[in-house]
Amino acid sequence: MRDTYIFAVESSCDETSAAIIKNGCEEIATVVLTQIDIHALYGGVVPEIASRKHIENITIVFEETLKKAGLTVDDIDAIAVTYGPGLIGSLLVGLEAAKTLAFAYNKPLVPVHHIAGHIYANNLEKSMQFPLIALVVSGGHTELIYMKEDYSFERIGGTLDDAVGEAYDKVARVMNLNYPGGPLVDEYAHKGKDTYDLPIPLNDNTYNFSFSGIKSAVINVVHNEKQKGKEINTYDLATSFQERVMGIIVKKTMRALKEYNTENLVVAGGVSANKRLRELLTEECIKNHINLSLPRLAYCTDNAAMIGAAGYYAYKLGRIADLDLNAKANTELK
């Protein structure tokens, strides 16, 4: 059977990335140009700066990817691109570049939802087994998705307010930790003890999540301790916060696996790099005989390899877009 090569583009936030993926599972080449050092100066991603940097970098990233792979665009079967969700200015840069490439070389244009990309990053590790539950945890998303087969997405629950990564970053700011704060909170939590009385966020029978309450509780603890002239134990506060948040995520994920009668779990998104989440899920999956797939750290954050992996299956299903495809800051996974 003839191999299929997908040239993929990802620019939904502050990483400019391109990749070439063979048959949806083999990474031929990936280039990621991050802007994290620039945005760290502002304590978070500045959308206008992000889109300008994408414009500066996109052609360089394309050329470097093809050079790294030892291929030309003529060797490519289709162009896959993230069309949403994400920062609209950033998305537009990658999308227009991908459309230009598709038009100039007469290649099919394949639209890929950013979350589908994160899920299919797991396919670069090992072939995903169905049916499965996908836990998507990132700076912009916290969702549980049921997949009965390839490219079939049923959202069974998600955050009602803050995404888990967003909550981590906000708590990190309250604790005066540098940006990006999420990994630092995780690091601090492994050095502390669970000593602060924080609420368990949305501990109910749904598959939804809510992290605004625990974020406010952390703010109140810091404020009250300062009012009393007491010093906050940052390590202990990080531990208490992380144990509540990861505890409820793992609890609802394991219940979803049981109620949907599946033994396959894939984890996706930037927060899938969290050490405590990995520890808890590994423990629970071993105990309950669940087949757990965790992406390697390079595939946790935004990258075009995941878009190429998802794009392959979308292409095989005939999901081809016209050149009037537009970027969408918010769009449902279908």
C-alpha cells in the first residue's frame, strides 16, 4: 500500500510549528519555534505579539521542516492545518500560509481541530485502541471525550469556567511564581505537604469540571494569611491545590471509563505533562486494568506533529476544505 505523507501546520497560540507525518503514525520531521521567552516578559501570551512572530517565522519553519525531512512539497499528499480553536490572529497566519501552499501546489487542504490534534498525538506513540476515553487537559481546555472509533468525538463533559492549565497559571501568579507557572506549581507541589484546607472542585456526579472556586480559595488563603502577618508556605499551598485538582480529574476520568465500559484511556494536552497527574493515572489504571496512553513530553505542548497525525485520518475520511476555510477562535470538536 502506498504511503501517505501529510504536511501539517500549527499556529494556534505562541508556537509556530510544521511537521511531516507518514501514515498518521510516523514522525518524519517536526520543527517548533516557540515564543515563550518573549511572552514571559509580560506574564502571559500577548496575542498581537504572537501573531506578528508567526508572520516572521512561518516560512522559515516550512523550509526547515522540508529540509529536515529531505522531501519536497511534491512528495506531500495533503496539507493539514489547525483552523481552531485558538488565538484568532495566530490561527490566521498558519491557516493562510497552509492555504497558499495548498493552492500553489494543488494539494488538498485538511482542516484539523486543535483538540483532535492533541488526542492523536497519542497515535505517534502507539496505535490507539477503541472505544476509548480521551482526557484533554491544557491551558484552554479540560474535557472528557468518548471515541467509539477513529475521528468520532462525543464530548461527555468539560470545564464550566477556567481550564485546568489556566487555573494553574492564575494560582502561580498569586504565589508569585514566574510564567509559565503551571510546571512550577507542579514542581513545588512535589516538595510540600497537603496542609491547607481547600475545597474539592465540583465533586458531583457529572463529568464537568470547575476550577474558578478553588482558584478563589487559594487567593483567599494568601490574602488572609497576609492580613494576619503570617508567611505562606508556598510548597504546601501548591501541594494542597494540586491534590484537589488532580484528584477530581482522575476520579471523574476513572468513573467515565467504567460507565462507558471501555478499558482504553488516552491523555492529551499541555497539562498531560503534569507529574502528579501521570502518577495518579498510572496508579489507577494499573489497579483497574486500564490501557493508558500518555504522550511523550514533546507531544504534550502544541506541535504540528499531532496535527499531522489527526490530519491523516481526516484526509482518509475525505474531510477536505475549500480555500475559503476561515479560522475560528472557538469551535466544537466534531
